[in-house]
Amino acid sequence: MQIKTTFLLFFCVFTIACTASTADKKADWEKDNEAYYKEDFDKTDIGYWDIKACKRTSDGAGTLMATTGYLLDQSGKLREAGDEDGADDLFTASEKLSAIAANLAVTFTAFCK
């Protein structure tokens, strides 16, 4: 009889401990995910960048595109002067720079709009 009572007491204590642990975890989960249930998300809550970072990204893309235009202009001038190798080098540099500017523009679209 004593073994039965001990087993029953152990089972009750174990059940209460498991229930308390589960209830505590649920309360912590609800508290941690409170922002998830808000109706009005801030843009930074869902992964958008702040205004300063977006401005720097936009300015960087614009500067790179302006530099690309300058390099293309210089490449054309060198080509007219007969320096084909120098013109090709500047054209290649402008092509690579425009690819970087395009990547910045895509980044801006993804994180700032």
C-alpha cells in the first residue's frame, strides 16, 4: 500500500510540475511574440532600413552612376584620340561600376521601399 501511495504522490507532483512548466513557457512565448501580433508594424520591425541608411544607399548608387557616365565620356575621348587600349580599359571599368550601381539600386528597392 505504501508503494502505491508513494507512486501516486510522485505521479501527482510530476504532473503538476509539467503543467506549471508548460504554462510558464506559454506565457514567455506570448510575451516575446507580442510585437508579432501588433496590427501596426513599423517598417523597421519587418526588416526595412532606417532613413539614413536608405539615403546613403541611394546617394551611393547615384554617385556610382555619375562616375560611370564620366568614365564612358573619357573612354569616348580616348577612342577618338586613337588610344584603343586605354578606351577599352575605361569602358570595362565603367561597365563594372554600373553593375555595382545596379546592385545598390536593387538593394535600395528591397530594403527601403
